[in-house]
Amino acid sequence: MIIKNIFWDVDGVLANLNYAYYNFLTKHPKYAPLYKDIEWSDLPKVLPVEEKYGALELKTHPSLGVEMDKDFCSSYEFFSNRPLYPNVIETLKELHNLGYKQFTMSATFDVETKKKLLNHLLKDVSDFLTIECVQHGKFMHDTAKEDMLKACFEKYGLKAEETVLVDDRIYNQYAAINVGAHPVRMRSEFTTDLPTDLNWIPEVRDVVEFKNWLLANTTRE
């Protein structure tokens, strides 16, 4: 299998969104009275993981999901508090030196704010990493990832069959498949198993494990 292009999801793959959620729930003045005493391990109890996501989402809160999501996205202090996972910068640089084209993709309520965050988080690789953001609601279906991939293939002259999408959300695995790209699932301590029809997809625990999988199972020529 020839792979020349890597599309990284940011939240849950390169950056620790779970950390941002925990900080938001326990310290935001609106939600701290409810959740200031929860333990890290309690996050899935507060934010039940839905099958289509397979990972933590504020919007899955049983009664406050939409409100929480909007409050989180509009509070830059909490929204931006998502540190990169270990070895991200070093791994992206190594893959760049090996000749891979790399991109990030994010859908957000505020494109300019998200770009500001990503340019700060990933400033050490901004000379080669292409950052793409799209406004929530621009496309009709639940995720814009499929449309974003198609647009990027055309914009940058890429072949879908030479592209891998690294993502933790289950619905984005389907997006990669639908456009003809190769999905790889990133796991964290709160992600749930893939559904049966997707159990053939490779799963990795961090960017280093992904790099090792890529080099062992694919080529660039």
C-alpha cells in the first residue's frame, strides 16, 4: 500500500481534548458547582460515549450537551487548554523528513479562533504542516470531514488512495472510507471499541505507534 499523505485529526489525536474537557467541567464557573469534585475517571459518567462518536464529547451530556458545547467553544481559556500529547512534534518532524505531506483538519464554531489555537499549538511544525479548518454547519450532514477531505484532495492535487486519515471518532472512519482514503483509529483511555463492520481498521495508541505502523505496513513508492 502506497501512502504519501497524512491527515491528522487534532482533538484526541495530536492534542488532549479530554484534558480540556476535565478542566472545563471542574473549573468553569457555570459547571464547577456540579462537577468540581469529579475524578478524571468519572469523565465517561458525565459525558456518556455515544456509539457514533466512540470518544468523549460535551454534546453527549444527557441534558446540558448543546449548552456545554457552546460555552466551551466560546471560552478561549478553556477551549485552548488542550496540550499536545507526548512526542507529537518530534514525530511530525520525522515523518516530514521522510517525505510525507501532512495536514490537520478541524471543524469548529469559530474558524479564526480555532486557527489561532492550532497555529499556536503546532507552531514548531508550521513550516510544513498544512492547517485546514471549516465552519460547523457548512455542510448538511453530521461531519464535514468527508467534504473537507474531498476539497483538500482537489486543492492540493492529492490521491485519496495514497492518503491516510488518523482520527479517534468513529464516524470519521466512515468519512475516510467513503472518499477512498485509508482510516487509522487513534485510541485513548476513554475511546470505545469499533463496531463490527469496522473492526479491520488498524488502531494505535499514540503518534509513535502510528509512525511505526505506517513504516511497517506501507511504502511511499
